[in-house]
Amino acid sequence: MLALVLKAYPQWENLIRIYDGYKEAFYIKIPSSQSSKLTLGISTIHEELTVGYGNYHSHFGWSDVPDEEAFRLAKEMIDEIVNNKVLVAEFYENGEFYQSEIIEFEELDTYLSLGGDVKIIGWNKSYVVR
């Protein structure tokens, strides 16, 4: 899996870290263009690839899915995040996080009009509704 990541994103090679105690498991934290504290995380452990941004994450690949297919799907999500085609909507109640989901950029205004405690996180900009 690491070879697939490096082939697609050679610029992130210096960000790769290896998990102690797990053979062939790695993680990468790519700082967002809006804040170095906000990162896109890519990791693999137990034969699955995980991609996360903000309080959202998704798993790709299991033992019956070839690495190439799992990576293709993960790459779609990674590219959509860093190209601002999708955003992460985080929902809070009384200041406590309770749910997140991926939304299309075109849905931004709809989610911003929901009211309540909603935070929308994009690669270049975030929005908070309170």
C-alpha cells in the first residue's frame, strides 16, 4: 500500500511515519493549507487503509479487496478533499461533537443554513455556524 501512496503522492514521502510494533503499517499527516494543526491523515494497519480529515474518517480495503482497488477509492477521497470538491461537516450539541459526514462543496450553503452548532471544514477554509 505504501508503494501506491508514494507513486501517487511522492511529495509526501518525508511525512511518512512507521507505527512501532506493526510491520508494514504507516501513517502520514499532511497539513491543511489553512492550518498546520488541521491535517489529512492517511494510515494503514490491519490490512486496511484509513483516510481522515477533521473528525471524519473512512476505511478502504479489507482482505477480499485488492490493494490497488482500495487505494483507487481512497485516492478519490484524498483528491476530492485537497481540491475542495468535498468538505467535512461536523455537528456539535452543547459544544460536544456527535457526528460528521462528507458533503459536496455545492451543499455548503444548505449545511450553513441548518443552524445549531455546525462546523464545515474544507482544505482551504472552514466555516462555523452557531
